[in-house]
Amino acid sequence: MRAYLRPFRRAAPADARPPTPRTVARWILTRPDALPENDRLKLKSVLAHCPELDALTRHVRDFAQILTQLQGDRLLQWITAVRIDDLPSLHTFVNGLERDLDAVIAGLTLPWNSGIVEGHVNRIKMIKRQMYGCAGFQLLRK
């Protein structure tokens, strides 16, 4: 049996293994024009074999466009399209968005953000973490 199967095993190309889920996720999350041609072809092959993954890719890229170009007015259409395609993993995400839909739409539409304040809060928390346990009586006296 081993001798019979040996030619078939050698005939299989070395690159016949499917890509890992992490690799496919990276391909999906990367802008299409930034993907190398080889990766773009591999992603196209994967999406051709899985219609659910193809729909997921479309929704992820549409949401990325809404997010980066501040098109919050398109969010309700996007949510409807996600509900129609019936992708359970995105339903959880959509449910979270719908909990405070007005705030999400405002955040995806208005040009203002709290990035500067969040940066200061992050810096203060980092200082606190660094000092935790280090502020003994000698340091406090100084």
C-alpha cells in the first residue's frame, strides 16, 4: 500500500496546504490595493470556495470604508445587509452597535473625536502602573 501511494504523495504540490485562518483574516483586513498580487490571488481562490467568507469580506470592507471615510449615514444600510446575509459572527457585532446606535452614527459622521483626551488618560494610567508599588515612604517624603 505504501509503495502504491508514494507517487501520489510526491505529485501533490508543496503549496497545497490551505492558508491558516490568521492569514486569511490578514488578507481580508488589508486594503485590496495594498495586498501583493500573490496574496490577492490566493484570497480570491479562498473566497471562491466559501460564499460565507466572501460575504463576510464584503461586509468587513464596506464597514472599513464607512469607518475611514466618516460615512455614518450608510451604517443603517450596512446593518440591514449584514442581517440579510445571516452571518452569526457579525450579528453579535451589529447587536453591539445597535445598543447605542445614535452615538455610533455620530462617531462615524462627525469630524470631532476625543483622541487627545484619550491619549492623556492613557499616559496617566501608564504612569500609575509604573509607580504602583514604588511610592514608599522615602519617595513620599521627598
